[in-house]
Amino acid sequence: MRLRFDAFSLQVTLDRALTGITALFGPSGGGKSSLLRILAGLERRAEGRVAFDGSLWSDSSEGYHLAAHRRPVGMVFQDARLFAHLNVAGNLRFAERRSRHREIVYGWEEVVQALDLSALLGRAVTALSGGERQRVALARTLLTRPRLLLLDEPLSALDLGRKADILPYLEAVPRRFGIPTLYVSHALDEVAQIADEVVVLVEGLVKAAGPIAQIMERPNLQAYMGRFEAGSLIEAVVSGQDTRFNLTELRVGAQILAMPMVSFLNPGDPVRLRVRARDVALATAQPSGLSIRNALRGKVLAVVEEEETAFAEVLLDIGGSHLQARITRASVADLGLKPGLSVFALIKSTTFDRRAIARRQIP
């Protein structure tokens, strides 16, 4: 697929099975939103071919273009684009009426419940907060009963608190309704929390595509993610809540990791933790007399030294999960770090907050 502007060219070739949430990630101006517009049928200048689930949507060589309103696509934009003359219920009913000809696999009540909108149905959309508006926009899009969901930076206008409130909905809803989703963002914290797969799009070109955990740990992609944001994703299970010290305890393989309490989690909940490489220190012996509570035993998988800087990236195996540490090259030499060496990864509990953790099951 190609799209040319005066000072920009988008050239993308992708053939992927879409399940769960696939993030289109990269710096602003990389072509992410343009690609969504092509898929939605809103951009007719593109050259190439678009097909989904066995159906041809466009082929410029044949002069064929399926109109946007005929594509089973639901799109949520940066701004909610709700109808101001209708209340919340009116906005939702409008979408539901338009989709009655489509196969019904879920209903009004299920969508309203999934997005906690019961208390808002009679509210004017002008009286909603930014996060509430985006929840209503997502519900309205779901009620069009799409087969593909496109989310174009739906959180870009929200502050951190409201982002933290709505991210669990964005993570859960596509899975709950079984709709493959493309999620555009240049914010790594959002992508790390909700995505299953990621496509890194930079200056109109695909730099990488694959499972989010694998992409995040690739040293050659860290220039696009930000040196200080690079890190790892750890899949864990809640093992308990320490009410005395307000800590949530997580099981990573056979080891326990503690973080400040997240009250909505219950024992047995699977979760995903994002750990920044710069927040991980290493020791070659069991540490003692430290305030750092998390000392996870692991093994060095790889050491990548940056000859032009003072730093190195060390990749560890922690009970089946991968963990990245960004330390100095001098420390690598002092500790004698090399593949196969047993080490302890030290992670402060204060590294984590509520935005660092994502529950991996549908509420």
C-alpha cells in the first residue's frame, strides 16, 4: 500500500492474522493515522490492495474501491465526535438502528454494561468528562457491530489520571466482543499495557512487527521507543495482598515480586507488568541489607554494549520471562557479565504504580 504527499510517502506491506489488539506504534508523523484512514476507506488516493477476512476492499490496479460506509469497520478518533443534540442514549440508539441489518452477536445491554454507561444514559454529551466521552464513543462504535475496530489515538486529549481510568476498558472490550483491533499511539506506556502485537511505523515504513514483548526487547528498535522508556513486559499472577504494608504480591514463575498495592486485583488474577530497563540493577551474589525488596534470580541471555556511549543492554531470563537492564559498560566489565551467568535483578517496588500494571483478564 502506497500513499504519497508532497513531503511524505507511506509505503506499507502487511499480511497478518489480526487477533486481539495490534498497536500501530511510532513517532508522530510516521503515517499511523493515514494507514487507518486507508483501511477505513476514507483515503482514496492510496495505491495498492486492501483485503480483510477474505473480502477485497480496494485494488487501485483494478480501479476498485469499496465505499467507507460499506466496510464493516468501526473507528474511534482522537475527539469523540458525538452528536451534541442527542444525549448518551440517543447517540447509542442511533448507532444501533444503523446496524440492525448486520448479524447481531451482542446487544445494547451488554455494551452498556461493558463500558459502565448505565448512569450516563440520560446525560447530555456536553456534560461528560473527556474519559466519559471516549467510553460513549467506543460504545457507539461497538453498536455498529464492526468486524474490525480502528482506534486512532483515542487517549491523546486525556490527562494521565483519565488515561489510567479508560485503558482497562480499551484492553478488555475488543477481547470481550471478539473484535480484532488496530490501536494507534505514539505513547509506549499505552501500547505496553494493552497490545498483543505491535507494528512499528517510522517515516512511512514498517520497521518491525511481532509480539509486543519481543519487539520491546530488541535493542535496534530502542531509538524509536526512547532510550529511557525501553524495557520489558513480565507476565505474572497475583499471589496475595499484604494489607499490613499495602503491597500487592505477584508471582513471576516461582518467585515473588512486590509492588505498591493495587486494590482492584485479586489472588489468581493474571497481570502484565512493564519494567523499564533503567530501573533494573544487577548483582552477581544474593544481596542483603538493602531497601530494595525485589531481587529476582535470573540468567544472562545477552549483553549488547553501545560502544559510542557509556551504556549496555543486558537481557535476562527470569523464570521464563525476559527482563532487560540498562547499566554502564563499566559495570558489565566489573561484574564479568556474559551469557549464561547467574545474577540477581534488583527492582525497587516504587518503580511500579497503577499505570504500570494491566489486568490480563476481562473484568
